[in-house]
Amino acid sequence: MQVLIMYYSRGGNTKKLAEEIAKGVQEAGNVECILKPVKEVTKEDFLSSDAIIAGSPVYFGTMASELKEVFDKFVIVRKQMGDKIGAAFATSGDPSGGKETTMLSIIQAFLIYGMIVVGDPLDATGHYGVACTGAPDEKTIDNAKKLGSRVANLVKRLKG
């Protein structure tokens, strides 16, 4: 069982959030976690992963083009992605900077791929995913781990 966490990060905050989500996946146990910037993600990563957690900074209210490029490039495996789990996370430079619309753009890609989309758990924020303005604070770090754990545990339930 494998979870891929892919992210685009220009300033480092999205990478930091991805690393905290990865800790949650690893803490769940018995699930391999692959953490990669989008430029290193391969078609094999997509195909061999039971879940993908994708993150991006907000760029004009949507995911960065570098992340969208991955979804566009691997559309050839779309029919093989059905019923895998997808989850989203985002960072922004402004409190009203479009984090939710960015996560929705990622969620749209997962839905088009036929994936099962999950948000962060109810004991986190219970919304579209994990998000923060600037660097992740302690509350966001805790919620990131909860998202990673939720996805890993769902993979175990679906694959076990």
C-alpha cells in the first residue's frame, strides 16, 4: 500500500506542509509514503499509489501550472486511477488568498480521474483539505498529520 504526496513549492511553505502530511501517513503504519515535488513525479508513481495527496500554493485562485501539468501529462492513465483516494492541500500568502478554490481545482482533477476524494477529518477542520497562510503553524501541522493519517487509514481499509 502506497500514498504519494506530490507538491509544488516555490517559497518552501507548501513543501513544509507536505512534509507534515507525510508524517501523518507514516504514523498510521503499514503504508509506504512517497513525498515528491511535482517535477519528480512519474507515471509509475501515479499507477503504483493507492492514494495521492496533492498540494499547491495559490496562483490566481487555482493550482500552480506546475501541478496541473502533472495531471495533464498523466491523463493517459486516467482510466487506471479510478477508485484511488485523492486529497488536497494549499498554502497562500494572504488570509483571503484563494486556498479553498485552489483545493477545489485539485479536487476537480481527482474527480475527473475517477478518484475518491476526501477532505481533512472532522477533528481537524472537516473541509476541503489542509491549508495555511504563510508557514504552517502548530494547529496546521496537527491538522496536516491528521489528513495524512486519514488517507493512510482509508487506504488500509480499502486495500485490506
